[in-house]
Amino acid sequence: MTTPTSAGTRTARGPAILFIPTLIALELFGGLIQGWITPLLGEIGTHYTVPDGALSWILTVGLLSSAVSVPFMTMLADRFGARRLLVVAAALTAAGSALIALAPTFPLLILGAVVQGPVAALLPLEMALLKRHRPASANRVVGILVGTLTLGVAIGSLTAGFVMEAVGSLVVTQFIGAVPLIVLAIAVGFTVPPTPGDPARTTDWAGATTFAIALVGIMYGLSSGTSEGWTAAVTIGCLAVGAVGLIIFCVVEARAANPLFDVRVLRTARLGVPLVLGVLVAMTMFGSQTPTVLYLSADPAVDGYGTGATVAVVGVVFALTALCSSAGAFLSPLVVRRLGVPATISASCIVMAAGMVVLITAPTNVVIVAALFGVTALGTGVVLAALPAVVIDRAPEEASATVSGLYNTGRTLGGSLAGALVAAIITAFTHPASDGVPTTTFAAFQVVWIVFAAILVVAAGLALTLGGRRAPCAAPAAEDPATIGAAS
């Protein structure tokens, strides 16, 4: 139950003391379960006797499920209340994690990855809850949640391999990662304050369905392009389905009474620039992961570039970069308080671009390379903690979950586009050697980093157009929307 005290300020009754800790725990263990599975992919292949190529489906279907579930769940949250949908998302995440751990066959493990997909909806639903119950401190708490998420990913990436070596059982190792989520799925219903939805708000099932079809078509087409080839029939067909789905989606949304993608809200609340910035930064964050692994693993004596790092060292570097990203997220509110949001995001993007440019010089010392990746991750953490605060600050309260979900979906799509771009670049610069084994030239990495640096420079310039905080104003079709206060 909530009691209004003034415009834009509400206090929550009930188990309020556990509200924020529960959200933090959800992000910590949601991140942990996402980082947990990556070091175990080899063990999964051995356990289920599947080829390496099939293992990519675990991450692919998880990404597809996340991209589809986020807009569905955030749309339903605006109608039925964010607390109810957070309970559903936490329960599905826990169920999917348990199914991945206990699956007797590989197809059931894949199903578990699909069920686990709503883990991506946790953050936008939490943002909507903070908008409702903690408006005065929501900006600061969002930064903590983003930092906790990246910290969880780092802990999961660093811990899973050691746990596997200690217990010697893939099932037990996977289930250990799932247990905290099972407990939290139960706790959410008791610790998160009830949040009323808008029963009069109709559900845009036509828009949600066409949007889901478009996302699945585009993302599966991008995934297929990297494995089957960009001219393959399945690739062209899926991309065509996605493109047609987007066209139909735009037509449907233009006629919907309560559209899933309300262009009016984006325009009047000035959300276009924050959403585009989220996509651009996500492209560099997700897209740089594969080049990072390949560059770290390459032997400079053989390939002419790289650091010659072992698999264990690569894992440590990834954990350290995740920690740097987490540190950036925690530092973001302090930097924003001193510099303001536009200058903070712009400066961070320039620092990240500078790190990419230095990598073009082909450093071979693993410590130096890890430091460069750490700097870019620190900047990424600052930006990705500051942007959600802008989104929830400007979003109308009655559509806050939908807008937050759109932001996270845009980031997912940006990462997918970057992955396809990187795959295309690396393929273009991969040539067969004298022994018939394909080799990737350093030019591929140079092009990737130049492209990402250029994207970050564009993002830096775009960030300067953000301006200050949104002044309290009426949103479309709303009589008294609450506005969120600055971070305290």
C-alpha cells in the first residue's frame, strides 16, 4: 500500500526495509546466473555429448527469449502492476535456472534457457517500482542496481569454474547458481510493496505479437548470418520476416489505442536521445566481447598480435573488466553530481574511444591490454548507470515500465547488431594459411576498434544534447504524473 504525500513523492508501507535489499539481491544473483554458465559451456558439451556449434544455441535462445519477454512483461506491468510481473519474472528466471541445472537432455537445457529469458526484465520492472515507491532516491538506487548486476556477472564468471573443479558435478554446480534465485522468487512477493496497475489500460496484443515476430526474425537472421552465411536462404528469409514484421508493427502501433511503442511519449518526454545512446553504448559493450577473447588468446609469436593468454587468464581478465564496469556504475552518481549527466556520459564515451584507439597499436603485454579493457569497462559502467536514471526521470509514471523495457530491448538489439557486424568484419579479414587452417589478420581487430571508437565519438556528441532534467509536466493522457527527484 502506498500513501501519496506530495506530487512526485510517495512513501511505501509494509516490509519497506527489505524492498531495496531484495531488488539488489535480485540483480546480484540475476547477474551471477548470467555469468555462471559461460565458463561451463565446455563441460556442458561434454556432459550432453553435443558439438561445439550446438553450444551457441544456449546463449542465442536466451538472448531471443530476453528480447521478446522484456516488452511483453513491461507492457503487462503497466496494466497489472510492476510488483506482480516482477514476481512472475523472478519465478520464471528461477525455474529456467533450475531446469538448466537438472535437464536430462540437451533440448530440455535449451528450453531452460528460454524460460530463463525474463531475467532481462528484472531491471526495467525494478525501475518502474522505484519510480512509484522511491521517487526521491530512484536515480541513485538504479546506479546501485546496475553496478550490482555487473558485479554479479563478474562473480559468476570467476566462481563457476572453481566450483566445478571442487564438486566435480555439472548438475550440482549449475544448481548451486540457481538456488539463490529460487529463494528470491519466493521472497519478492513478501518484500516488494504492492503496485497498482491501470485496469483501463488495454493490452496491445497485436503490437506485442508483431514486435516479437520482428525481433525473433531479425535476431535469428543475424545469428544465422554468422554461422550459415549472409547469402544463405535461412538468413535472408529470417531477416525478411523481421523487416516485414517491423513494417506491420509500425502500422499496428499507429492505430492502437494504447500502443506498445508510444511515439508520442518518446517525443514529449524527450526519450529518443537516451534510447539511442543506450543502443550505441551497448553495441560497443556486447560487440567487443568476442574480439577481446580472440585478441587475448592470440600468440604474438605466431599471429603477430595478441597476448598469448591462457583460458584461465582470459577468464580473470573478463572478471576484472566486469568489476571495473561495476565500479563505474557505483561511481556514476558521484560523477553525475559534479559534472551533470550530459558531460558525464560524453566524457565517459571519449575515454572509452581513447582506449579503443590505443588498442590499434597492438600491445602485447597482457597487463596493459587488461588495463585498456578495464578503462573502457569503467566508462561503460558509468554510462549504463547514468542512462537508466535519465529514462525513468523523463518517463511518464503510467508508462514507466514500458519505456524502461523499450530501453533494455534496444540495448539487446544493439548488442545483436554489433555481434553481426563484428562477425562480418572478422570473416572478411580471415584467410586460409598454408596448412589450410583459417587465420584472422590483425587488420580485423583494427577495423573493429576503429568502428567502435567512431560509434563512441558519435555517442559523446549526442550526449551533449541531453540537456538538464525534465521539468514536471503532464504526460499524454495523464492528469497528475509524478516526477522523479534528483539523486540524493
